[in-house]
Amino acid sequence: MLGSQKGYTLVELMVAISILGVLSSTAMTAEQKYVNAGKPEALRIEYKTIATATCAYMNDNNRFPSSDVELAAQGYIDSVPTLAKYTIDSKGKITQTPR
């Protein structure tokens, strides 16, 4: 009678779950590689946006803003950047610190 029952054994289920685990971890590693590949270019574009907004702020106010938060508050950029924090000294030097 035992030979006529249908279903999977515990060993078969464990093998299938192990294979799925290996495949999902491989897929997640590959996905992270592609996500991180675009970050340097995104940081460069974000920096150029801050630099342009800083020049516009200087032209309008005759002084440099202190940070990206001030640029966003005054409407020179749409929102505070999420990839890095930007501080601007009194001479206009922009410092980029990744978040």
C-alpha cells in the first residue's frame, strides 16, 4: 500500500527548496551589481545640478547658500538630494558627502 501513495518525499522537497534558495541568492547578487553600477553617474549629475543651482543662488542673493537644504527651501532645486549631502562654504566650494 505504501508504494501506491502519491506525493513528494521530504528529501525531494528539501532539494527543491535548496535549489530555489541558491537561484534567488544569485539573482539578488546580480541585481545589486546593476543597481550599484549607476550610482557614480547619478552622483555626478546630482553634483552638477547643485553647482548650477548654487551659481543661480549667488547671482540672485550675492552670497552662496550654506547647503543643499537651503537651495531646496528657496526653490532652486526641486527637493533635497537623496544620494549625497552637499555643503557649500562661503567661497562657493561644494563638498559632497555620500548618505
